[in-house]
Amino acid sequence: MLINIGYGNVVNSDKIVTVISSDSAPARRLIQGAKDKGTAIDATQGRKTKSVIVAEGYIILSALLPDTIADRFPGDRMGEEA
């Protein structure tokens, strides 16, 4: 299933490991490391990064809040299917 991560960008939900806020120092180090390796995908469309989506092999930056992205997954937040 594809999840809309904002501004017309979608991600395969099967590849997402976690969605975290971009505010913390460890998240910023994760972003910088991915940019250095070339595995960062910027889907913010020039807006402020508010969440970091950790996917299999990539880090995806989104301008949506982590809660907004989590709400777009089917079922509830405890991992139950819809």
C-alpha cells in the first residue's frame, strides 16, 4: 500500500521501518549521515523537515508531522490490520 507523505509524494508502506520527529540531535545526525552516503530522499518540496521516515536502505524527509503520517496507515497505531 502506498502512503501519502505530503505534496504528492508517496512511499510503499511495506518498506517503512519507522517514522520519527526530525527535532532531536540523533535524527539530525541520521539525516546528515544519509545525505553523505547518498541515501537521503528529500520529499519536503523546499519546506521545513518535520519527520524522518526510515525505510529499507533509505531515509526519507517529509514536511508532515510524524503523527499525520502515522494516521495515514490502515488500522490503528498498535499495528492491527484494518
